[in-house]
Amino acid sequence: MPMQQQMPQYGAKPAGADKKILAGILGIVLGGLGIHKFVLGYNQEGVILIGTYLVSIVIAMVTCGIGAPLIFIPTVIGIIEGIIYLTKSDEEFVQTYIVNKKPWF
């Protein structure tokens, strides 16, 4: 008996699309901490973002607030990525971030 290829049902989301909304919201709300990267499986990039965030907080404290604008760099990156995730279609999101593993923007 030949094996039948299972076709996705009409209107079914592609595998991995369930991460899109969670990653997008976390990117907007907690973008500087890189939590959205961990949700997508990009652990190295998540560590880079949280490390940058923590270092910028330390610099802000050591410089008595002069270095505080540095905190916005990882935060803005997270917000931009969250918006990008949410504006892509499910298919485009899966193709870009799940299949092709594009870690940044």
C-alpha cells in the first residue's frame, strides 16, 4: 500500500506559527531582555540581548544616569522585532524565522 502524504487542512496554520504572537508580544513588552529570542530558539541572540541590557544598566548606574540612554538600544531592537513578527503572515513568519533561522530583523 503506497504511503499517502498528509496534506494540511484548509485554513490550518503552518507548524511554528503558534510562536509568532507570543514572540511578537514579548518582543514589544520585554524586548530588551531578549525573551522573544528564547521563545524562537535563538539562545545565543537572547543571551546577547540580555547581556547588552544588563551592561547598559550597570553603565547607567556607574555614570549616575549619563549612560541611561544605552538601555534603549536593546529595548528598541526588541520592539522593532516584535512589530516585524506580528506584521508578517503566518507562512512568511515560519519560512523566515523557523525554517531559515534568521536571527536578527
